Amino acid sequence: MTEIKNILVALDLSDIDSTLIEYASFIAETLKVKKVYFVHNIKKYEISELFEEQLRDLNLDDIIGDELNEKVEEKFTSSAEWEVLISEDPYTESLINYIVNKYEIQLALIGNKNKSNGTGVVSGKLLRMLKCNILSIPKNAKPIITNIWAGTDFSSASKKVFEVAENLQRTTAAKVKAVHVYNVPVQFSPYIPKEHLDLKIEAHLKEKYEKFIKKLGYKGELATEIIPGRDSGVADRLRTKAQTSKVDLIIVADKGRNTFSSLLVGSVTEELFNQDMEVPLWIVK
């Protein structure tokens, strides 16, 4: 696993900022991070003409910078260095991508605000642009990791998921479970009873899992769970099952076995990223 030395945290002056700062503090302390950059983008073009006159003599950069510095000072308890960066850019995703490259960021924390109001930066574009790991945090997520699910399709791309899981398990003593969700192939269902298919597929997947784990050389304790997708999609099944299982963190790879281009993101990962998750989602690049 690439060592995580620098973290970016995207803030937008909404309620989720406190959650992000506290979670960043937890991750920074857990992984012994060197520096955390808190980033806010002021979109002045969104300010109505009605308020231009009132704001003409105000320095928004200073005002917002002071406000965020106070909030970080209050909520960030890690011993890691930190800095607040304020910018004015019409495209938040491009700004974040620029900072990731300039400051050699290994992990970007963003708020999961897919179904809520606000100026959240979660988007498929951001997922594709960033070369660093992404940790998507839902509002009110607790800064604790005791139960990790590592999603796998047994491909070489998913091996990097277990590098992150192993590192987190070593530093947090969390339980880690390798999880695979499968769907019964539709074309076979009219001819073979579904329960027979399930048994056959599960036996095959357990064999694949054992071979995969043997090659992986995982050094911590690792449990496994193979979940039938039934009528729902893989991403939706993984999300709902994780929530009922009280999982603290889901880790997935950006690409799976069916991805043939480095420009593409795996469909399951993108679907998870764009859902209204209740569990933090770590996407390994």
C-alpha cells in the first residue's frame, strides 16, 4: 500500500463539515499522516446580483478562511499538521484535482451529499479525475473503524483493497471481512432451479476465493462472506447488507475485472459512490 502522508478534506460550509473534520482527525492520527489540507472553493459567480453591492467591500476569502480555521482548530484533535486553503474557481472538481497533484495527496475526504441540498463535490467526474484514494463520508458518520468490509471480485485489481484493509486492521484492530456479491445469470434461470444454481455458484466462488486469498498473502485475520444479489444490483445489495451488518467502512477498488481501460471506473464502484450511503466508502485507486 502507498503510504498516506498527505490528506485533502473538501469543505463547503455546510453541516457535514464538522463530520469531515472529525473523521480526518481520526484518520490522520490512526495512519500517522504528515499533513492535512482543508480546502474550500468560493463560487462567486453563484452569488446573486442582489448581494453584489453588500459584498463589494468584504473580503470573502479572509472571512471564510477565519471561520474555517476556527472550526478546524476546534474539531481537529490529531497531532498532524494542517492548513486551510481557500480558492475561487468555477470548477470545484478541477481545483481539487489540481491540489491533489500539487501537494502529492494520497487520500481525499469528501462528503456524501448525493441526495441532500448543498454544494457537495461528490460526482462521477471527481471519481474519474483524482489519482489518489477517495474516502466518501456520510453526514454524522462516527470516526471509528471496528468492522471493515473489503469488496472483491477476485480480480488482480481488487488485491489493492486488501492492502488498505490490512493496514487499517493493523492500526485499529478492526475485523475485516472479504465480501463478494453475485447474481445468478439470468439466461440460465428458466431451465435450472434457482436453489441449485445458488449452491453451484457458491461452491465455485468459495474455490475461487480460497485461491485468491492464498495468492494474496494477507497477514491479518480475514473472514469471508459470499452474498447472493437476488433481484437487486450488486452495489445496492452490498450497501443495504453493510448497513444492516453495522459495518464502519466499505473498501472497494476503482476498477474490477471487466474494466478494459484506465479511463474507466468500475460500474459497481461508481454506483456505490453515487448512492446515498450511510457507511463511509473508501475507493482505492
